[in-house]
Amino acid sequence: MNKDERDHRFIVAVSGSGNLKLDPERAEFTVRSGEVFNAAVRVRRDAWEIPGINTIRFSIEARDRPDLKASTEARFFAPTRQALCKIRRPIGHEC
């Protein structure tokens, strides 16, 4: 929600364990003054990194006003290597 009196362009970032990538790769959204804006982003990472429960942090910041920012944590369950091997076995990885 943009409570400011002018429009802002916000950038979404993700951090956490492993090589995390956002999809879309450049997650930027323009939010008009007073607008409640919903956006969907997808987080991708190598299936062979850190199985089990993982915590990631989403952050958002206005490009023109770095003081307009927020962050939150999320958790997801990554399958174990054994479970992945039942689905598919990537080249170069032992099961």
C-alpha cells in the first residue's frame, strides 16, 4: 500500500540460504498514490541445495525514497535428495 501523496516505483528482493532468484528477475512495480497493490513473485533455487525447512527474507524498497521499505520472512519446505531422486536424477548428482 502506497500511503504517500505521490507514485513510487518499488523493487522487491529476496535473500536467504542458497542461490535464490526472483521470477520475474527484475521485480519492480509502480504503485500509485493511495493504491493497494498486489504482486506475485516466484522464488527459484537449485533443487539440490539445502533440503528441509528454509527461511527466506523478502524486502521491498522505493527506488526514489530508500526510507520507504519493509521486509518479512517466509519459510518453505525443500524436498530431500532421496525424494528428488524418485522424481528425476540430474546429471552429475549422486542419489
